[in-house]
Amino acid sequence: MTTISQTAGRSLRPSSSGGFFSTLANAAYSLFERLERRSAIKTLGELDDRALRDIGITRSQIEDAVYGQVKTELTRYL
């Protein structure tokens, strides 16, 4: 008697196309996200100190604000 070890409807070979396209999509997303953040840093850097103060950050907090790492409890003492 012969036993079949393959599950019906599934290939024995792992699908490499899904992994490749997923990796490619993640790389493209990361690139666009990085470019967008660089653009935001540049735009905020072009603002004067008064405009930055109006939105609640200082010049030294621009990168942290873009990356979402500003600690709001520290900004009230400025």
C-alpha cells in the first residue's frame, strides 16, 4: 500500500514569489516613509522659532517630533 504525504491542494515547494513581492513592497514602503520623514524634517527646519513654538516643539525636537518621540511633559517647561 502507498501513502501520500502531500496535503491535497498544497505544493511541496515553498512559494518564494509571495515572500519576494512582500519583501519588495516592504522595501518600497520603507523608502517612501523615509523620504516623507526627511521632507517633514526639512519643512519644519525652515520654520522660524515662533512657528515651532506655536506647534509645541523647539528646533532641537524637530527630528523627535517627526519620528513621534517628543515627550510632551518636557515641552511645557520651555
